[in-house]
Amino acid sequence: MSRRSLGLRIFGAVVFAVIVTLFAALIYAAFQNDGKPLDTFVPGGPSSKEIQNLVIPVFAIAGVVFVGVMGAVLLITWKFRTKATDDPEEFPEQVHGRTGLEIGWTILPALILAGVAVGTVATIINLNKKEDKAIEVQVAGQQWWWQYKYDINGDGNFDGPEDITTATEMVVPAGRAIQVTTTSNDVIHSFWIPGLNGKKDAVPGLRSPLKLQADTPGVYRGQCTEYCGLSHANMRMLVRAVSASDYEAWVANQLKDHAADPTDAKALSGKTTWKALCAQCHVIKGVNDEKMKTAKVPLTSGVAPDLTHLMTRGTFAGSILNLYDPVDPNDPSVTLPASDIAAAGYPGAALTGGNVDVSRVNRVSLEAWLRNPAAIKPNYAQGGRGMPNLGLTEAQIDELVAYLETLN
Amino acid sequence: MAIIEALPTDQLALPGAVTSDYKPAGVFTRPKAGGTGWKSWLTTVDHKKIGIMYGATALVFLLIGGFEAILIRVQLWSPRGTLLSANAYNQVFTMHGTTMVFLVVMPIGAAFANYLMPLQIGARDVAYPRINAYSYWMYLFGGIFLNTSWLLGGGADGGWFNYAPNNGILYSPSHGIDFWNLGLIITGIASLAGAVNLIVTVLNMRAPGMTLMRMPIFTWMTLVTQFLLLFAIPVLTVAQVLLMMDRTFHANFFNVAKGANPLLWEHLFWIFGHPEVYLMILPAFGLVSDILPTFARKPIFGYPFIVFSGVAIGFMGWGVWAHHMFVSGIGPISVTAFSLTTMFIAVPTGVKILNWTATMWGGKLRFTSPMLFSIGLVTMFTIGGLSGVTHSVAPADTQQTDTYYIVAHFHYVLFGGAFFGFIGGFYYYWPKVFGYMLNEKLGKTNFWLMLLGFNLTFAPMHILGLQGMSRRIYTYDAGYGFDLWNKVATIGAFTLASSVFLFIFNIFYSRSKAKSLPPVGADPWDARTIEWMIPSPVPEYNYDPIPTITRVDDFWYRKYGETKDGKLVRIAATEDVVQQRSDGKHIHLPSPSYWPIVASFGMPIVAYGLIFNLWLCLVGGIIVVGALFGWVLEPPDDPDAAHEDHDPAAHGSDDGTVVVNAGEVAEAGDVAAEKEPETVG
Amino acid sequence: MANAVQTHESVAAADAHAPHAHIDHDTNTGISNTKLGMWLFLASECLLFGGLITTYLLYKHPLEGPTPKEIFDIPFTSTSSFVLLMSSLTMVLAVSAIERGDHQRLRIWLGATALLGATFISGQIYEFTVFVREGLGFTTSRFSSAFYTLTGFHGVHVTVGIIMLMSLVLLSLRGKLPEHRAETVEIIGLYWHFVDVVWIFIFAVVYLIP
């Protein structure tokens, strides 16, 4: 065999150095958690902390084994390389195996894994413990947004008059356990708020439990993680943890309806347009909710997001667009997913039913969305999946936005 | 590609030998044996030619699947990439996964199994040579059928795992998923036929003295792999038949409105899918277990442990499937159970790694290209194995699953593991198969470039996943912190692509240089297993005579003797113990046949019929059934290719010229076709 | 050199005594390739039917349309099952006939086996027709889809078996099935018995277990 040429030696050494640097950089990067709203290493609640406490030692063990094996291979390849001076007909000692050693290194990993197994089982048990007095929320995935139903009166039913139906954002009181039940209206989705817990698939026809709890008020972002078709990438959600008193006020406001006509003339004609074009799929309590209970909805999977209290949310369109504070006035499709409340399209006083700060509403994105939804978020509206392009005139869009702005 | 040197027909034919009263009826003659032109490849039943065709086809599909990977990486170069639409991206990632798993990695394993396994056990050919050809053509036509979806309305868009109900007609109305489903049923038939064939070959056709515990480890791993296929493929077929019933005939297997349970698909798919993972990696493990001892110049450390850990992986692989479903809502008890089984499958895998390391310990390591790729496998697979252990920890997996962390994990396993092993195997066996060495300098450059590209592409994905980047998303936004590492990964993907092209360049470069170099000889690496004692390229008849095996690494111990204290002494010059090319006149080989290619050609026509027009099914069905009857009715031999010890009477009815067993047991025909004339005469 | 385990000359001598042809007629396991292949194929088939039976068990209670209890005619299906089981007996008789070299009986028993199989298939076709008339279409419910797919798959297997049996009869008539080919009959018999045994499972799971 030909001897290694100098060029090859240098190339090999450079590649080796690059890979070592890369691994070092990646380990460093694993600890850089700022500006990474979906980071799994920033636990914000008891469940995610529980997982974190298990994951860290497991990673540590894996790291030790990694260093051990890599070190051994490097050492061996260096120590036992054939040197140019070696006699080609001289052979190393012919070792066929050592049974004791082999049994040893069969048992050793088994013991390490048994240790890991104990921690794993304990964590699984803890994560599945039922919490008393948890708030019951049913989370339903639908192409490509999330619907939340709160069992406010605790009767085990999510559709009573005292219950809440909302979309896109889940509002919870900080420090209180939420018992989520995931399900789906069409295909399999997965509900994942990395800051609060691991994910749970939302399977049609199945109801799966997931415990969530946020320790402090804040915004916890999430992303659908089970491939669910065309706009899977654009199916996001967030959990907005607020103080207990804000939560009470939010619930009280959510229970109200919007039967009364808006006073503003433009908004009023917007309502007429809404009833003519949007009310087939969307619901506004007090306007068409009674009708929608029996109506044939032209969607494959269920109704479109409930808009009754649209302006109490900070994001819309599957949580990819800010409802307040345009990020980039020139590009309506950009959303800034920062982790602090202010930048996540914070609805301000509107959250609990206060006035909507019209000056801060992200009209650029909202209008662009009404103009042609599929341009921002691909969908199959013709197949009953997603919001169609309704061919609205600019005047209609203007009136509709004016009406939507009244939905606090 | 026609490198296998076949013997000219006129050497084999003995004029006047054919006095058989057998009158072939028109089409029922067999093609002449021993041809070398392109036609001989279409009708060949030679396991070596079929192995080469498997490998060549898989490399072409590798380029297709690799191109799809590059599209993915370019799309994800920056936030809101615009190269691909959401729809196109979903098709591309689905077809990338499907192509790489079913049309690249599995077939490369089949290529090595076909070419090498009969050589390693000292057999003439596989048990059913025609079924072997049939397997290959089914794979080829299935793969082509699958890829014609691009021209006929778009590829599948459901992901390679293709979960219900997203794979239903309601959510994926295009024909892409039909192509996926039917194409994989076709390649599944190929795998199943291959599995039966190769298992029978290993169990029944070993050379004298080749006991199971003397078999080379690659052959052992092939045996385990084929058993996994034998039992895994039918489970996938059930899932696919149910899906076809749903999509084509409106059944209710995945119709939630009628009470279907979408988890049925997940269970069936992963009961197939996890053994599938092991059957992709085990052939590469086998290759490495044969390469490392050769270049460490000492025996594999703990042969029985390596073998039994492979068998253990094969068994345990059936009890871990639901770790793909930890978050699907299967309940905490199932989660715990599958979490534990998954952890402990790491034990036999770890044993292998440690044994390989121990094989190198104390050796005299020669860093040839095959050796470098094998060490690459040992290290890169270790990373994949360790990340695998982290998601056997179910609570951790709930954070990791369906993120890029998983993408990183299985690429370290399937690329860093299986593919590095395969490329190492290519470098190692190239002289045996084609009679010329691949250039070593290019080979080593190839290794370092591939190692670099591979790590640049997939190592950052660990961090991307842990920091929240979801799988199968066609786009991501700025502000999530995904930008930097996606760019690194894309650069890595191009590096990786260039290393694959370097490999292909090396093939042609070395081939053109080979003419001016001395012939490689039977044993260019000073290797251990018996396939190295026959001439390179391997003669059509393989061995003459068939060796009698006395121990593991039999060929090595024909060259060297071992003293009691482990010292090695040469007892014979290599030239004295290798076999010389003979004229092979007295060796009876199975004749080529037209029917495998015809029978498999009917299958995609049936599949097109199921998609577009049921009448086409009839056409395809007639071709398939007609070809099967032609198959079982054709004479056992090409009447013109008789041999000196060939009793013509054997062609009479006595030899069971026509063993009619249509349908699934058509394989019976092959034994009749191959039965040694002297046993009947 | 003295410590070497063996010399290459002795090894080469052993090679020369090895059969120079391949060893197909004298397999390592002692089971012929064809028979071993059939066993492996049938092992694989177990998983196929296992998957379909599991699917049926999951879906046996329909949300709408006729239920199993309403629609099954147990005495009728029991009779046709009995017919199919009897065909295993005639198959055994056929195998023993060819081993004795009794070609006349071989053809009779093979024909009888095929006839019994055909009777079973006719019964299945009749049963399906009745079910459809009673409102159990293929797409009616999850139960109907699973039922027709499972039993239909089995029916296809029986049909393939009948074709193979008839081919054997034809071969035998043309004198191309001599005694030393008895294994071919035996192997097709293996397939046939497998299909019968699978039916016992299907019959129990689908018709008998409530």
C-alpha cells in the first residue's frame, strides 16, 4: 500500500481540527439560550424542570462514554499504527478474545443503563401524576391552527354556555396546573411548548393528557411537531401565562359575547361583510354561534378559529403573525418570535377586555392576510382546508379590519 | 459495468451432446449462458451480476436522493427560503427519506449480500437464482415506478412514515401517496423473495466444513438481516394493503369518522420500521467486522460475542418499536416498557463497538481507505448510538422527538453507520469484484472529505433540535436562533455531495488507470475470508474446487499458522493457496432466464392500473401470470449449453422439467432448474 | 513452522475431495431448498395474517351498519369450514398416494382437495353476496372493511392453492409427476395445510368469539 502523502496528512489533520472545533462550538452553543424561544433547556415550569433534571445527567453519562470511546479509538489508531520501519511480515500477537473481559463490558453498560432506567421510570411516574384542582383545557389541532376549550365551570363538558372557546393562544394563570387534553379535528398534530413540558400528539378520535404549568408570567412559544400536511411549518401556538387576577379578568371577558353592533359606521358595514363572507366558517359569540351549532361548515375538519375576542390575542394566523406592533412595516409576513411579552404582539389592556389600542394594531399584516391568506400561509382552501382568498376589495378590507378591531 | 469475465459460450457447448427428446415450444427456451453483452445482464441469474446491478442501481438512486437532500438544505439555508414551495418541499423530503431507505441503503445491503454471501460460504450461487433476478428487477421497477410520480402529478407528500389519516385521499388527494404505497409494495415483494432466497442459501448451501460458527461475520449479519426482512416486510405490507383499500376502494381502516384508530398505522409501520433500522445497519456492521481484522492483522476480538450480539439485536429489535410513539398517547405503562427495552438494546450494540475497538488494540493497523471508513463507522456510529440512548429516556424523548435532534441521530446511524460501512466495503471489495483497485490516495481524500461534510451537515442538527427546530418544516423564521447552524449544515451538505462525486470520479479514474497497472491478484489486502482465495474478478463458477472449511477465517490459516502463544508464522505463499482460474467446463451453472424480468415488468403496470385505470391491471396481470407460467414451464437448462458430464437424459421428464406451482411457490421451479445433473443421471 | 496448526498441503488436499459441484442435492440442513423456502415463506405469511387478524380485532365493533352478531350465519360457515378442513385430509391422502406411486389415487385426491377448496370458495362468495344484500357493503363500517379484507385475503390464498392443485393434476395426467417428485406435492400440501390452519384461526376469531 502506498504511504500517505504529505498533502493527505495535512488535509486529514485540517479536517480533524475542523471537526474538533465544530464539536467544541456546538457544545458551547448548547449553553447559549438567549433569543431561542423554543429552546428545550430553558424550563419554565415543574414538568419541564423534571425532564431537565433527568436529561442533564443522561447527557453527562453519554458525554463521558463519547469521550471515552473517541479517546480510545484515537489512542489505538496512534499507538498501533504501522510504522514505515515495521517489517511487513511481522505480525502482532493473535488474540481471539477474552471471555471475562467481554462479559465485563456486557454487564457494565447494562448497569449504567439500569441506573438511567431508575431515573427514567421515576420521572415518567411524576410526569403522569394527576393534579388536583387543575384547570381543564381541551386542545384540538386542526390544519393549521390550534383551538382551546376551557371547562370553566368544571362540569366535564367543554361546550357549555359557561365555557370558553378560543384559538391560537392559550391564556393560563402562572403557578397553577393546567390539565390539557389533546385531540384533533383532522390529522395528527403534536402540541409542544418546550418551556413547559414535552410534546403530546393530538390524534383524531383519541384524547391524551398533558400537564402544563408556568412558574412565572410570560410567553411560552410552541410549534406543531407532528407533520400535518402543507403548512405544518406554519402551525404555531403560544401559552400566555398571566397573573391570577389578570386570568380572572380574562375569563370574565371571554364569557361575554359581541352581539351588540359596533357604534362606528365603518365597523358596522364591516360587520355586514363579515356576516356575509366570514360567518360560514368563523364564529363570533352573539352573532352567529347559535346558527353555527347546526350549520354545515364548508371546512373538512371543523370550524375556523373563534373570533369573538380576537383582539385579546397577540398573534393570529396560527400564531405566525403579530396582531399588534408590525415587526417590519414593509413585509407583512414577518413575525418576531421573541420571548418577552411586549414583542409577542402584546394586546395590552385588550387582553382582559379593555380598549384596543388601535394605533398599535398590525394593519399591514392583517390586511395582507385578508387580501390573500395563501400567499402568507399556504393552504388548500379549495379542499376545505384553510382560509380562501375571498376577493375582497380594499374598501371591504378596511371595513373588516375596523370591525375586527372592536372584538376585544 | 460488464467487468465479470464470463467464459465464451463455445467453450462450454459440446456439439452433439444435445440429443434430448425434449422439444422446447417456441418461447420456452432459455437464453444462452455465459454471454457478456447487455442482453446477458437482462437475463442473468448469476448472483454476482445481480449484486453488481443492485449496487449500480442503488448508486443512481443515491444521486437522486442526494439531489433531493441538497434541495432541502438549500431551502433551509436562510429563514423563509424561497427555492421550494411548501408543497414541493413536503414532496422532496418525503421522497428523500423513502429513496434513501428503500432504494439506497437496503439495496446496497442487498448488493453486498448477493455478491458476497454465496462467496463467503463457498456456494455456486444462491438457492433460487431466478428468484434472485426477479428480486432485483422488482426492486428496479418498483424504484422507477415510485419516481415516475414526479412526472405524473407529484411525489408523495406524507413523509416516509406516512402517518394516517394524513395519508388518506381526503388530506392527500394527489396520486403521490398511491405511488409511494404501491411502489413500496413492489419493492417489498422484492425484499421478501430475497429474504427467503438468502436465508435458504445460508442455511443449506454452505461449503463442506462451513459450520454456522465458522461463517464470516458479514454472512452472519446477512442471515440476521434477512430474517428481520422476512418478518418485517409482511407487517408493512399489511399496513400498505389497508391504505390501498382506503385510498382506492374507500374502505374505513383509517377513516376516523367511522371509528378508525389512527394509531393502527403507527403500530404497524413501526413494527416494521424498527427492525428496518437494524436491517439497514447490520450489513455494514458485518462488513466492518471483516475489514477491521484484515487491516489490524489480528482476528476479530470475540467472534462469538460479535455474532451473538448481532443476533440479540435482531431479536430485541422486535420489542422496541413503540419508542417512535412515546408522545402518541399510548399511555405511561407502554411508554415505560418500551423505554426500558430500548435502553437495553444499547447493550449488544455497545458490545460490538467495544469488540471492534479491542480488535484494533494491539494490532498493526494499516490505514487503507476501507480501514479509514471502518474506523469512521465505529466513531460516527458511537455518536448516533449515544444520542439514541438519550431518547430511549422517554421523558427526554418528549422534548426531542420530531425535532432536528432526531434527524441528527438517525443520520449518524444510517449515514455515519451504514453508509460509511458500505463505502468502506466498496473500497475493500472493488478489486475482488472488478479486478482493479480504487485509487488509494483519492480514497483517503474521499474519506476525509466525507467525514468533514458529514459532521458539518449533521452535527449542528443536534443543537438545532435541542433548541427547538421542528422536523419536516419547509421554512422557519428569523428570531428563533436557527440561522447560523442551518447555514453550516447546508455548507456541509455540499461538502458531502462533493465527496460522493469524488467517489464516483475515483471509480472511473481508477478504471482508466487500471490498464497500465499489474493485475490485482486474488488477495490484494492479505485478507482472511475465503472469497479472497478465488481469482479477481470472480469467475462465473466462483470456486473450483469448492474449499473444505476447517475454521473461522479459513483462507488466512491457509496462509499462516498460529502457535500456541499467539505468534503467527507464514506456512504458505499466497500464490500457492489461491485458486487459479480454470476453464470451468465441468461445472454446471444455472441457465439464464427471460422470465424474471418479464414477470416483474408486469407489476408496475398493475400498479399504474390501480392508480389510473383498472383495465391496465388486467394487462399487467396477464403479463405477470403469463410470465410465471413461462417460468415454471421453461426447461431447466439452455439445451445448447450442455456440459461434458451432462447426461442428456436428464432433460427428460425425469428431471421434473415442469414443476408447476404457480403463484407464491414458483421458487420450486428453480431447484429443478439447478439440480445437479449427475445426481439424476 | 513446527507449531503451525496445519499445513496448506493438507488443506488443499481436503478441497480436492470436496464435491466440485454445488451441494444443492445434499443440503446442510437436510431439508431441500424448496421445502425450506416454503417454510420460510409460510412463516412470513403468519405475520401477514397476524396483522390482518389484529386489525379485525381492533375494528370488530362497527359504529354503524350491521354488527357481526346480526349478520353471521354460524351454521352455514361452520359447514363450509368443515369442508375446508376435510380438504386437508384429502391432501394428506394425495401425498401418501404419490409416495406409494399410486398415480391414479394421487389425481383423485388432488382433485378432491381442489373440489373441496372450490366448495369453500363458493360458500364464501355466496356468503358475501348475502351480506351485501343485507346492507354490509365494503365501505359500510370499519367492521365491514376489516371483515372483507381479512376473509377476502384468505379466499385469494385458497384460490391460488386450487390453481396449484389443478396444475399438479394436469402434470400427473401428462406423466410428469413421478414418485421422486413427491416432494413437490408435499410442498404444495404444506401451503394448503397452512391456509387451512389460518382459516381455523380466522373462523374462531371472526365468527365464534363474540
